[in-house]
Amino acid sequence: MNAVSIILFFTLYSFIYTELSNKNIPIKFSKFSLITSLLPIALILVDKINFKLILGIVSFISTLTYIKKFIIDRSIKDINILPINKASAQKFTIGMVIFSFIIIYLFNIDTMMACLFFQIIFLIMEIFFIIYIKDRENIYENTYNLFYLSEYMEDERDEFARIIHDEIIQDIFAARNYLSLKNSDINHAREILINLEKRLREMMKFYHANLFEDVNIDISIEGIFFNISSLYPEKEIKVQKTIDEKLLKENNKKLTRFISIISKELINNIYKHSKATFLNYKLSIKDDFIVLELESDGTNEEDYEKIKKSQRGILLLKILINSNAGNIKYDLNKDLLSTKVKLEVRNETSFIR
């Protein structure tokens, strides 16, 4: 029993340290090694099974093989399986060992109960450790997202500054030059300013987040398609739009605004980054989810990889969707890009906020 306890401690600690030192271990190897290490230990405890020594050796060799193949030595010194600093962890471990032996001695606990006692202590410690790690991961993930969100907002400001320079100031400068000529070319100046006014109105509609809050979802999405397509007049994309009848009757302004913001980002990405010739837009209710599906052509592998690794607009979109109990998935089949967004609802169209 003592031998089994020692082997079990060795196996579990080895797997924990190996997994923490190397984040690129294939899942299939981890599962296989864990089974070949723990199964022999479990069989040792079965009275009717002989060759217990051989089973212990098999478990030990399997664990050693896994360690040798995947552990990264340079990372071990930075690993601490307790949610406290290393100095405190060493003192805590020594204290727990002394305390455990005192308890065993004072209460005259037999071998079986002693092993069970140590295993329970170990299990409790690791549960606290896992909870601690999950908590730290959530904090790190939020910090990570906020960092890239701030970078995204900075890039958006730079992009807006570029638009002001390229789309507005240049045209104003050209109109001023026409009017500054000895024989002022008023007609050309007027034409430039009329086109500039038209583009500014289109940009205003695109950046105005609350423009469609007071209308139903169909009119809102129709307006988004119109505004975005007007920003890319050189692209001719055939649009097919389908919206569930239940959503057409929905008067939830927050829901309309949220779906409109997501739709605007996804539709704009297709117009901006792909060579699409068609776009199928479908908004429906399935079970307890509102499902937004987009399918378009003209996307290559390079574009798809950029979408998956994006740390800007796509990340912002994921943060927005995740914060509202949803998820987003992309799929590429040849040049067909499929995007699926699921938003959780309660009581049909009562949107969770």
C-alpha cells in the first residue's frame, strides 16, 4: 500500500510538472500515457491479480518515458504547483509532512488509513491549485483582451485620421486650388464638394452606432448593407438576406442594436478583405439561440489564417459576443467562408444581458 501511494504521488506530480512545462503536448499522447501509468496502479490494488511488482514497474517506466519525451527542463524551475511563492511552498510542504506524521502517530492510524489520509490531503491541495490556476487564467485573459482592445482602438483612431486626410482634406485642398485660380473653376470645385458631401454622409452612417435602434431588425440590416456597399462602390456583391419572422416582430432595442453591431463588423470585413461575388445572410432562432450565419466566396487560405489569428477587429468581436453568452465560429471550404454566431436567449427572444 505504501509503495502504491508513493508511485501514485510520483505519477501525478510528474504529469502535472510535465504538462505545465510543455504547452504543446498532443492530447492523444497525454491520455495514452496517463492510462498506461494509472491503470497498472489500479490493478495492483485488486487482490485477485498477481504480478503486482511487474505492474508497478510498467507504471513507473511509462511515467518516466512520458517525462523524458515531453518535459522541458528549463521551465521546471519556474513551476510551482501551489498558489503561493516558492519559499512559502517549501515551508508549507515541510509543515504538512510533519503535521501529517504527528496526526498519524497520535491517532495510531494504520497503513490503509494513512495512505487514504495522504491522498485526500493531496486531492484537496490540487483542487485548490486548479481553482487558483483557472482564476489566474481568467484574469490573464481579461488583461490580454484589454491590451489588444486598447491597441485596436488606437489603430482605429489612426485609420480615422487617415480617412480625414485622404478622403476629406485632399478634396478640400483640391477645391480650394480650383477656386484660387486666376479664372476660378467653380464647376469643378462644386463637383468635388458635392461628392465629398456624399461620401461624408456615407461615412457618418457607417460610424453612427445608434442609427438603426428605433427600427426593426430588417430595416436595420438593410441599412447596414446599403451603407457598407456604398463605401466600396467598386465591389459588386450579390446579397441574399433571410431573417426569421419572429425576429421581425421583436421590439427589443438592445437586441436590435447588438445584432446590428455584429452584422456591421462581419459584413464590412467581407467587403473590405475578400473578393466576394455573393453574400448569403441568414438570421434565425434555433432552440434557445439566435443564430447569425453568413456565407461568401472569394476567401483564400491566407485570409482565413488572418481571421483566426486576428488580434484586432475579430478579437473585439469575440469579446463582444462572449460577453453576451455567445460564440462565433469560422469555416473555410475551398474559397467559401462560413461564419456562424450563436447568441443565447431565454424565453425565446428575451435577450440575456
